Amino acid sequence: MPGNNALNVNNDAVNNAHAGIKITTHGSDWYWAVTAIMMVSTIVFAGMAYTKPRQHRIFHYITAAITMVASIAYFSMASGLGWTGIAVEFQRSDPKVFGLYREIFYVRYIDWVITTPLLLMDLLLTAGLPWPTIMYTILIDEIMIVTGLAGALVRTSYKWGYFAFGCMALAFIVYVLVWEARLHANAMGRDIGRTFLICGSWTALLWCLYPIAWGVSEGGNVIAPDSEAVFYGVLDVMAKPVFGALLIWGHRNIDPAALGLHIHDYDEKDAQFNGKHGAGSVNTNGGVVNETTATPATQTV
């Protein structure tokens, strides 16, 4: 039975440059395993969405999108694709990290620049935060990811400047999760507060470990790419599929309307525009009048 041949098909050369510090078949096998976890999670989360009314599926869709994007990124890394060789700042004597160029998976950052805003959407919508706060926090998150990528692609000590910017952005995000959003969620109700406390604390803790992983891999060239794969892979599995399971379980008894998410199905909109909800009559000015409001009637030309 043939084994994992991905690294032979897609070799260690990019633009005629070779990376001596790269994953082995063991690292590729691990990436394939994480790919499978992400794909199965996507199917489960998307499937669970269809057990709910369409108005209640928003968190299922967001969470399934997170693992779907991650599965593509991990497929790329398992295949030995989506990387470039960058000269290391610190040359080590350890055979596992000995060499001049290290394999840097930029596809990992493409994953994060899409999935971490979605993760924050899951959390901050759960907390019922106002949209300006949500959008600003997502902007800071994008800064965190982009500076991480920029630092990973720099060979000199200036990479640690980008690392510092990224850590400052992370500090702000953690503050929002553990303080501002938590207080808001608690004020929204017991179930909402409990769900956010579990998922928000889980995310804040895990995200604080990512700078450590970056520092010993792309940053400091301390651990081998196979060990980097395990470090990031475990974090991603805990931060995405496990997080998603906790979040969706917590939302089982939470109506999105209680969070300010008033989502209407297509038949509800038709009924609303056609004046089918509640007692109403059409006045001479072309409006639908009921006991509380007057809404314009749809006109057909």
C-alpha cells in the first residue's frame, strides 16, 4: 500500500531556492490528520445547521466556515505547498534545525486572516456587542495576523518589531474578551453569559499561546518544523473544532433575537411586505396600517 508521497511530488524547492529546515513525512502525516479533523468538523457543524430553523443558523454557518477554511490550509501544508524559504536569523547546531533557510508556511496566515475574524464574530455576536466595537476589534485582529506574517518573512532582528506590534494587538483583543465583552454578555442573560465565559476564556487562553509557538518556530528557529506542525496543529484543533463544539452547544437554547440578531426568513419577509402578519388595512396613501406601525405597501409598476 503506497504511503504519503506528497513531499516527493511537491519538493523543497520554491523559485529555485531550497529550504533545508523543513517538515518531514511525519510532519506531513500530522498535517493530513488535522486536515481530516477540520473537514469532519465542517461537515458536522454544517449538518447541525439543518436541524435548526434558518433564522437560527448563523453561528453554525460561521463556525463551519472557520473549519472549512482551515481544512484547505492544512491540506496545502500537508501537501508541502503554500510555503517559502526564509533565511533564519539564528543558525542552530541542532541537526533538526540546522541550515540557512527555514520553511515558512504563509498559507497558515491566509487561514488566520480569514478564520480569526470569524472566530471573533462568533464570540462578539454572542456577547451582543455593538457593531462599531466588533468591527474595530476585527481590524485589530487583522493587524495582529498581518504583522505576524510580516515578521515571519523577515530574516533580520527587525522581525521582532513586527512581533511586538502583533503582541500589542493581541493584548487589546484579550482585554475585549475578558473584560468588555464578558460584562456585556453577563448583562444579556445567564445562558448567554455562561456560554461566552466558557468560549471567550477558552479562546483568550489559547490565543496567548500562539506568540510562544511563533517565537520558537518562525521567530527563533528553536524547534523543528515537525514540532512546529504539532504545536500549531494542536492549538488550531482546540481553537476551532473544539471551540466550535462548545459554542454551538452553548447556543442550543439561545435565540439569536435575544442577541439583537433579528434574522427573517424569506417567507416571513413576504408575509411582512404583503401585510399578512397581524390585522391591517390598506389606506388610500398606499400604506399598510395596523395597531402599532404604518409600513409602505409594495407597489408594482
